[in-house]
Amino acid sequence: MPSSLANPEKRKELILYLEELAADDPEELWRNERKQGLVSDIDQIFHFFFDDNDFDEGAIGESLLDSKEAKAIDEVKALLTTMLVDLPNGDDAAFVSHHLWRRLRTRAQAAHSAFEARS
């Protein structure tokens, strides 16, 4: 983990959320986590990326290393935003079956790989 970051724990959490979005079957992952008493679903993804964090240029030095990482997260967030517009009350299954989910998974996989390689 880069020691130069003010909040490396937030970066670890970000990597875990990217891993969820990149998973082959996130619904199974979320079900298994709920069985363990954790709160895990698409709503938690939205809370993390939109309510709890910005992950924009202002996060550089906090949890992001540079503008390239901010751009990667912005691409993930843009897809999530578009999906939310289409599915304002969607559940896990609705999001995972959305036509943009495959593209989201691809972006999340790329971001996850890049972040892991630099951590």
C-alpha cells in the first residue's frame, strides 16, 4: 500500500468494491456476505461511490495516487449513474441484468487490476 496516501484504508475498501463489481456473479457474492451478517448489495455500492466518497481529483493523495486513478473511478461511476437513471428502484438482479452491466464489469476489472498493481 502506498505509504504516501493520507487514507490508505479507504483505498483498500475501494479495491474491495471494485472487486465486487468485477465479480462473475456479484449476486452470489452479496448473498454469501449477507449470510455472514454483512450488509452487501448494489445499494451499498451506490452508497460507497456516491454518498460516502467522491473519488475525484480532490481524493488524490487521500485514497487515489493520481488523476489516472480518478479517471478510472469516474468511468465506473458514470456507468453506475446511467444504470441508476434506467433503474431508479432496481434491485440487485435488475442491475446485474442491465445491458450496461458487462461494460461496468470490464471497467471495474481494469480499475481493480490497475489499483492492485499499484498497492
